[in-house]
Amino acid sequence: MIAADLRAAPLLSRIDDLAVRARLDEQREPAGADFGLTRRELQVLRVLAKGHSNASIAVELFISTNTVASHVQRILTKLGVGTRTEAAALAHRHALLANTPNSPGKN
């Protein structure tokens, strides 16, 4: 890909983001599989770990705030943590936030 050859990280990030939003890359195994996280829960976790509110996550992922709240609750349960901060810390420790094609908003 020309963008990769040029090391155009912002462009690559946008391309990856659009592919995720269009759900063009559904075949890949998400990094959160060890914790039982769905692909969407992993996407929510990645944005949550940046400190975003439910409303901000909803805008970024094009879903409703109520859906984000449901995902966040399931994420906390699956990770065995009590807070968003603990979830983010665990995600960092287990490399769940790595820049992959399935991680939106990597800026």
C-alpha cells in the first residue's frame, strides 16, 4: 500500500478506522478473545481506555449511548474489574489496545 510505503500514519489510521466502521475486516480474531470480549466490546474498550465518556464513545463508533453503557458493563464483568480505570489498566497490561486494523480512533 502506498500509504504504508510513505509511512503516512494518520492516513493509515483513517483507512483502518473506515474499514472497521464499514465492518470490512470481520474475519480477524480480536485480541480480547482470551477474555471473551466480542469484537465490538474490544473496540469500545480501546476508546474507553483513552478516557472517553459513553457519549463520546457512541459518537466515535456510531452507536447509541445506551448500547455503549451495555458494552461497558459487559466489559467490566468479563475482565473481572469494577471500574473503567481498572479496565483500561488491564487492557494496557494485556496489550488489548495495540494498533490493529480492528482498533478505531488510534490517533
